[in-house]
Amino acid sequence: MIKLYSQPTCGMCNFVHMLLDRKGIEYTECQDVDYMQNIGINHTPTLDVDGTLYIGKAIIDWINSRG
């Protein structure tokens, strides 16, 4: 299960959306800032892949490693 934590006005979040879509990677999205803060996510975008959290360049690296 893949979940993207993002904000609608975040340029990097929009870039990650584009990369995920181009690769055909299915994901759900959360833009609820209060929920993110409650679970300890304080940086967007954050990509949650089966419980492993990726931020920054690690997101791009993970996406690029997918066929």
C-alpha cells in the first residue's frame, strides 16, 4: 500500500504526483494537515510505502527504482 502525504500548493508534491502517475504507480493521497501532524508527519511530500516513510530525494529514488 502506497500513500502520498501532500499539500495542494506544494510544488514538490505536484512533481511527485506526476512521477507516480507516469510510472503507473497506484497510490492514495492524504492532504489533511491535522491528521499528518497527529501521526508525526511534518514534511510534505512524504511517501509511505508499506510503513516505510520516504522524504525528499529518497522519494524520487524509490519511484525511479520501479520498472
